[in-house]
Amino acid sequence: MPLAVVTASHSPLMHTVEPRGDARNAVGSAFAQARSFAADFRPDLVVVVAPDHYNGMFYDLMPPFCVGTAAEAVGDYGTGQGRLAVDRHAAQHVVREVLAAGIDLAMSERMVVDHGFAQPLELLFGAIDAVPVVPVFVNSVAVPLGPVRRTRLLGEELGRALLALDRRVLLLGSGGLSHDPPLPTLQDASPEVAARLIAGRHPTPEERAAREGRVRDAGLAVAASKAGPRLNPDWDRAFLDLLAERRLTATDAWTNEWITDEAGNSAHEVRTWLAAYAALSVVGPYAVRSSFYRPIPEWIAGFGITMAETWRNP
């Protein structure tokens, strides 16, 4: 059965910071096109491939990849809170098949997700529980990170597992492109911050509000600075070209250090796009139907949205 892909950047500042010029309208139009694409495709399952930002996954046990057989969103940065409509049977199938193919994959019966999962679901489908989903976490923030090649291989095996379900599946890759927001690192963290990075689950509403306020203020300070946030439009466009030209194996040569140096610490979130496109590639040649890009300093993001499907979709 057919697979299709939508990939989209996300930003915690989308709800609180107004970008200059027509950027918000341009992003809104691109998301409207993505909603139309998804509606026309008529998926009966959405596989969300996304990172986490120390809201669900922590250093007490940080897997490189994890599938949730149940999941709940924390409701950060203005996104919805509550349970996702996880298709338990499909999630368990994915876990079994991907493990059998030799890709190390964790499973969670109580996955906690944040805006990385919730924001694209809301923007494309209206709510976090509007469609049956399988949540796939790809670590893109917490170092040390695995080789990029392993993410591509995960995507390929994910695609094969989904084909075996005999359903119409939309893969939704969330994250990227170039950006370097002010996120703490365990190596340089104070004891208080390190404790939160290791096991910071279930903060109080006041603690969460304070954290979001710090991120918002730091983001605004970066956006307002003379140097501006760290974006690399050339790198972003080259990555979009790589996807469109189906040169996914070229990323096997990428090192984590090179990605960070070129596009920022959080540019590793493009792994979610790579996994989604690698899953689509196992069906056969695909075509990118639309590719939007705009560097948006106020959101500290090289903001992209793409849509792709196989050449022949029944």
C-alpha cells in the first residue's frame, strides 16, 4: 500500500514571537498546502518521527530510537496536552519488524512527547488525537548521538514494516533545519540543570512555565541580537536538494561534528526528515511535490516544509 511524506520544521516560538515581513503568512500558506496534500492522500495511519527536548526522554535512559505503544503529550509551548491516538497494534508491529531487521529500537508503554510531536499534528490535523498514530522518537538533541547512517537504515526498515501493514501511511518528519537554540548541555550544566536533564520528568506547572519563559526570553534575545541566531540557508537548501534528488546515502558520510559546525546543535533534527524519506524510498522512486523554505531568525529556525510521494500512488 502507498506511503507518503510530509516533513516540517517546528519552533517553540511560533506561538509567542511575530517574525518580520510576510514570514508567518508564508509558513501558513505552506502548511495549508501540506494539509491539502495530507487530506488528498487520505492516510489511515500517521507515523510521526520526531525528537524530544528533555520533556519525555532524559539521561537516566536515553535511547537512540524508540517507538511508543502509548503516548501522552505534555502540552508545552501552547500545544495540546493529553493522550495521542496511538495505534497499538501498528506500533507493536513496527517494533517487532524493525528489531527483527537488526535495528536496535526501544519500546515505551508510557512515552511522553512534547511540541516536536504535537505541533505538526495540530498544524496538519487540528489536534494531537485527531488521527491514529505511531510515535517514533529519534534522539537529535542529547549527545552523544549515533551515526547518521543508522537513522537512514532505521527509516528503511520502518518503511518495510509499514508496507507489510497494507495501509495508507503518511510519514510525518518533524524538526530541523539549521538552528542552534539556547539548549543546555549535560557536560556544561550546573548541578541543578544536570539533575533536570537526567531525570526532569513531571515538573510542576510553575516550573514548566518558568522554563518556557527562559527559553522564550533567550530566543528573543538571540533573535534581537546584532549577530542574529545561527542559521545556514545554504546548508538547508543543499539538504532539501539532497532529498529531492533521492541522494539519501550521501548522508552516510556526514559526521555529527560536521553537522553541528555547519548548521548548529539542533540541526541534528534533520534525522527525522531523513528517516521519513528513507522509509518512502523503499517503495520505489519518489517525487517531492512541494518544498518550502524560509530562514526565520525570530523563530531561530531555518523553516522548511516538504511533501513527497511515490511516482505512482494507487
